[in-house]
Amino acid sequence: MARITAGVASSHIPALGVASDLDKTAEPYWAPAFAGYEWTKRWEEEQKPDVVILVYNDHATAFDMKIIPTFAIGCAEEYQPADEGWGPRPVPVVKGHPDLAWHIAQSCILDEFDLTIINEMEVDHGLTVPLTMMFGKPAAWPCRVIPVAVNVVTYPPPSGNRCWALGEAIARAVASFPEDLNVQIWGTGGMSHQLQGERAGLINREWDNHFLDRLEGSTQELRHIPHIEYLRETGSEGIEMVMWLVMRGALGATTRTLHRHYHVPASNTAVGHIVLEPVGE
Amino acid sequence: MSGPQDIHDYLAAFDDIPGTRVFTAKRARQGYHLNQFAMSLIKAENRERWKAGERAYLDEWPMSEDQRQAVLARDYNPLLDLGGNIYFMAKIFSTDGQSFLQAVSTMSGMSLEDYSAMMIAGGRSPEGQRSIRDKR
């Protein structure tokens, strides 16, 4: 049977992708942000996941204002890196896992999560930057990827509680997939940042670290944080952290932290990263 | 957050956050064509046409004159007031060759140098930036 063996969360700041693409990661500005991913790169080489369920948000790339799905799952064979306005990133094509993706879609819909199914799309930095941070610059990505896109652009996004519950439903779906697969789930985006208005540049180190603390263990405190708290405390784009809760929800009752990293800044944003494993129930 | 929540209370709270425009349905409706125009710049051939004549390109979209003028002026806070969303506006400044750091600094009222220095020093503190009403 397929099983979720670990959860990973990471910021998906586009400038990190640019720094990697232009081989600037050793420069003094970027080195501390990337250093916190070295442990994870080695760990991923040992773990060799077959599939990563990658929870992210599209940034006006695959979805414009015509259609705004709250939760959508990619069921395609592959996804090309998108041109977001400065040309596509020079990274490998992302290979999907249609069998598991369709299984999750069907299972979740029966489980009362009415996911939108995507059969063709391009993927932006929200999906490709985390792959870069965890795998570096390989000729091909070392695993299959199932994109799960969450609307955090047009309000209201889904509640943290709903995201957590989606993670629980995804975990149930994975557990009923007959093939023996090592599956990880990643939650991306955040941490505190505001990309707009006179309050731009807001960073809340204390709040971010409180959030990281509470991803570990059996507390469910995070699922009840209202949107207004993310907005006030972590900037208008800090709301992306609800996507980390899909990952956390999928890991079950209790988690243990394997690795953790926090650095300010990368561009306008606080870099946060954590690796969790489920603790047997 | 479990159970129904009053949408009016939910939306009203957003106006209490200093220096912030939350992208609500009201803004999404007002800015629909502005955002779709910006989205069109995701295609290289459209970027070429845009660079060749911004005004003519804008005239193809049913936007307000205020929106068109703010686009031409790259005046991003007014664009947000007129219904623009930052990820859509990013297509405009990316086409200009600007990074998020450069474009976002223009909204902060600070020079790029001062804004960058603030970020390297740990970013803008949330103290006094959480609530207009409660001054916290």
C-alpha cells in the first residue's frame, strides 16, 4: 500500500529560484537562506520518495481571473515550467502520477472534498522553487509530483481548519492506494511577508517561529487561526501558510521534527522550512 | 473557523489593517479587466506588442481611464485601490525587468536602498501595524 512517510514545508519565494538558476546561491546574501536546505537535500537522497504531493498556490499563471478553484488537483502526465513574465525557469519538466492523483481525486470527492481536476496546466514558482530547494539542480526531478493548488489570492481562501481536514482526507486516500509507494506531502508558501501597500516588508519572526513550534507534536492549535490573524500578524501574503496545514493534517495525530530552518530575508520574505515525520499511532 | 462565519464581519475587519488592500470580491470585480490585461503579458508575443505601444495595447481592454493611467505610470498602490492584484501586477513589472523587491519597495514609500536595508535588518516590525483601531 502507498504510505505518507514525511511532511516538508517550505517558502516558495521566486527569488530563490532565480538565485539557483543564475548560480548565485553561494553569494553572501543568498548563502544563509540556502544553507538551511543542505540537510534536507541529503535526507531526500536517502529517502528517495516515489511521489511528492505538492501543495502550493498558483500566482496568476495557470489560473487567471476567469476560473478560481479553491482546491484543485493535477492529474496530468506532466507539467511544463511556466513563463511568468520573465521566461520559463530552466528546470526539468515536472512528471505527474496520474494513477495516484486520480485515485486521490475520486477518494476525496467521495470523502466530501469536491476537488477540481486539472488535466493540463503549466506550473509556476510556487511549485518549482520547492523542488529546487529540496533537490538542487538535477537533469530530471527524482520523483513524481502531484500538484494540489489552493486559492490564497482571491478572498476568502479556505480556512486553516478546512486545509487541515483536506490533508486528513488526502492521507486516507493515499492509504487506500494499492501500489507500494513512498509518498511525501509538502506544504509551501509563507512565511511572513507583505508584497503590497505602505505596510510592505512586514516580517514577524516571533509569530513565524510560534507557528513552526506548533507543527510538531499533537497540538491542533494551528487549524483554528482565523484569516484576520494571518493578515494582521504575518502580512497580506502570510496567508499562504494555510497550505502548510494541508501537509500537517496529512501526517496524522502526532509529528516529530527532523529539521527546521528560518532566515530573514529572501527578497521581501521570511524563509521558513521544516521537515516532519508522522509518529506511529 | 469551524462552522459558518458572518461574511460582513469577516470583510469589515480587513479595513482595520494599516497600509493593506485585501483582494476581496469587490476588488476582484472592479479590477477584472485590469488583471486580465496584466495576465496577457504572460505570453512573450503579447509582451512584444505591449512594449511596442503601451497605450494602444491598453485601449484593447475595457478598463477605466484611471486604471490605464495608473498602469502607464506604474503607480502600484493606486492600481491596488482600483482592483489590481499584486500577482497580476507582477506581470507588468516583470515585463519591465523589475524584481518583486524593486516593485514592492515603490509601494512602501521608501527608496529601494532603504527598503532593502530594512529587509536585511529583519523586515518591517509588526508593532503598531496590526490594527488601526487598537493602535497595536
